[in-house]
Amino acid sequence: MTATQFASGSEEARPIVELLRFAMEATRIPSSIFYWIDENLRMQIVASEAVDPDRLNIYQSTYYEHDPCSPARMISQQVRTKTLKRACTENQAIELYRPYMALSGITDALEMVFWQDGRAVAGLGLVARDDQDCVSLETCRLAESMQRYVEASLALHPRVMRERARTKLAKDFLLSRREFEVADLVGKGLTNLEIGEELAISLPTVKTHLQNLFAKLDVGNRTSLIAEMRKAEASR
């Protein structure tokens, strides 16, 4: 795989290419992955360059928990930039990760985690393979200096701006995560029955969430609910 690959065709993924290519050009590491970090500290892949998707799937399903540079580990350690080589010397469980390193020809990796408003929202993995040298100390310092630039760029990304608006919305109207999920599905045009099936909740529970949403946002129907949510998000 030599071309940039996208997890979806969303236009929101396109600005990420610039970050990928900037990072690869600056560090001279030709293989990379950009991902969002979800609430469970799992990676939601947005785009990748020179990465085998099958091996990436194996990583996600089997080896993520053993990766000494996984976002979950870095976040728990409050570390923003780390190399696999350094992590290997600090982590006793590295033997469980070595099979994946051998399978993918990984010699080293540089992992960066990006934060917004006190929360880790995204990450960038740059992978050295086969005959490539391990990540140098100079490259690590360069990555650390890139951190602010990337985080400033991500602050203007539609996804981050939308999440920031939703955080404010939740605070202002005391909306729960489940209420947000229901409101999202209402906005996508799903019926109450479809919402229940999507979220694996009963129809009466869906109706209760809707009633709570109507009361909290002071609206009387689904159309007004959608309009109020979009208005609040647009005012971020």
C-alpha cells in the first residue's frame, strides 16, 4: 500500500492527509496511521499511509492490548510522545507484542497522542520497518516540537469543534450520553422503533429519553429538537 488509505470517504478525513504527509516528510518515516481516540481509549482509524489493512486489523483485534505504545498506555502514563524502542525497555509484557512486530517487520515506532481541552482526542503512529533505522533522539525531539502545531491544527477540525460544542451543550442542558445518542439518531431520521433497535433499548425507554430531551431543551417535537441541537452546535 503506497497511497493514502481512508477509513471512510468523509471530507472530514481529508485535512488529516496534510498532517500525515507533513509528519512523514519531517521525520522521514514513510509509514503512518492517524486515528481518533474514542471514549474507551480505542483507536478509530481515519487514514494511513503504507500500512497493510489486514495487519492493521490483526493489531486492533489481537495485539492492541499488548502494545507498549498504545494510546491507552500513553494516556494512563500522561505521555504525549514515545518510541517503541524506549517503551520496550520499560514494559515487561513486550514479549506478547513481539510476534506482531515480527509479522509486520516493525523495527521501531514513534507514537504521538494529541490533546484538546484536557482530553486525548487523536494520535499519530509513525512506523519504521525492515531495513529502516530506529527512531533517533533528534527525530523524537522534532516530534515533541510538532506537538503544539498538530494540536493547534486539530483544534479547527470539524470533529473536534463538534465535540467541543457538544461538551458545552451537555453542560448547559445537563444532557446524558444516552440522550445525545438518541438525539443523534433522531437527527438521522430514525423512528423510535429504529432508535430502540440501534441502541438495544426498549421503545418506552426511547420515549422517556425523548421526553427528557424535549423538556431540557424546551422544545415540543422532533423537528424543533433537531433544530435546537444544530443551532447549539453551530454556535460553538
